[in-house]
Amino acid sequence: MNSISKILLAIVMLLSINVSYSQIKNAKTESIKIYGNCGMCEATIEKAGNIKKIVKVDWDVNTKIATITYDAKKTNADEILKRIALAGYDSEKFQAPTSVYEKLHGCCQYERGPKILDTIKQ
């Protein structure tokens, strides 16, 4: 591949990333702590939270902070965090059901403490 082709490919990739983020209308972004440990946690948290064209969750394994961008006319941060809690991951606002948390892979089981306001019911 010559250098012009590489440059064009890079431009196309950058534009496609920009288009995927711009698909969320009425976008509101929040940063929220979600407890987890590893890349497997990241995949599960993001899968549980993401809804095409409505919610984009990006969780950072190092900081434990999720950047959540969502269509404020279709959902809210609490609904997204509840879905993530039902996948086994506590946030600052919601605690995952113990039965779901206990089914997480061993490396994904983080230290739980009295940091949660509400426990989600299954």
C-alpha cells in the first residue's frame, strides 16, 4: 500500500469514528464511577450499557470511570446504571444484585463496600 492509500484509509477511519459518536441526538454526557477490575469487566460494562444510536458507554479500566453519552430524550443515566448493575457491576448510585455479582468471573469480582445508595432488584 502506498502512502497516499494509507493517508486516505486513516482519513476514512477518523471520519467513521466521528460519525458513530454524532449519531446520538440530544446528547448528554456524564462521568460516573463503576467498579470493576479488568478488560473483561470493560467489555461487559460497555455491552450492558450501550444501545445503538441512544447510549455510548466508554469505561476506563485504570480510573474506573465510565463516560456515558446518551440521548436525554430517550433515557437517563440512572436507567443505564441500572442495566450495568444487572450485569453485575456496582456504581456510585446502584449496587448489583449479589446473585449476579457472585456469577462474575473471579478476576472481575471487585471489593464491595458501603458505597452504594440502592440495590437493584432482579
